[in-house]
Amino acid sequence: MPVRIPAALLPCVREGTLALARDVAEAIDHDDDLRECTDRLRAIYGLLDAIDGSAEGGSAALAMGDHVQTVAQAVAIMLPLMTTAVSDLKDADPARLASATDELRLMRELAARVRHAGSASSTTNGPRARRSFAVWVQVSARSPRRNAS
């Protein structure tokens, strides 16, 4: 069962995915395992290709095993930013606030769908998929390391 990203969220998911790429660049600067970083970049750019390929056709449907974990990480980056943006718009134009609130609702729904798809995927694919997801989350949440020299 594919996970569908609504067309209205494609720019937000793309922005979160680009943030993941910056996280990997930082991991490379910190001498993390280059193979793992390469695998993460492949997943990130695979998702970006899927998003860019569907930008003209509307929403993006992603097969469960292909990009769901990367989407989950991008959503985890963007959801708090969107929540803050909506709360900052309380005194803004009502139409703008309504639009931002709708996007936030869609992002929350997408977050729930990728969580569900990710848990189904990890039970289907076993410990390796769960480990892979954990590695992604660790990279996204990492604080910069300092050189000990």
C-alpha cells in the first residue's frame, strides 16, 4: 500500500528532505562511516527524484519500502516548523492562516500515515529495517561533535 504525499505538501517535504541532505554532509564532515552516508544520500536523492517527478502531476505515491522512512524523517523536521509558523500567523490575514492551518493538518495526517507504514515495513523487513530507521533518526537528531585535537 503506497503512501501518498498531497501536492500541497510536496514543497514542505522537499525542504525537509534537503535538510536531511545537509545532516548527512555534516556527518561526513565529522568522519562518519562513508558507506552509511552514501546509502543515506542515495535514499534522500531517490526521494527528491520522486518528489520532483511528481511535482507536475500532483501528489506523489511512494511504495512502502522505497521512501517511507526518508519521508518520515523529513516530516519530523518540518512538522514543528509548520506548527510554529501557524501559531505565528494568529494575527495574520484569515485566508493565509486558514491555508497554513490546512497544510499543517495535512502534514499531521502524513506523519500518521508514514508512522503506520514504517511500522508495517519494519515488521515486514525485520531487524535490519528497524536498525536502518534508527540510524536515520540518530543522524537527524545529532548535535555537532567537537574535534578532540
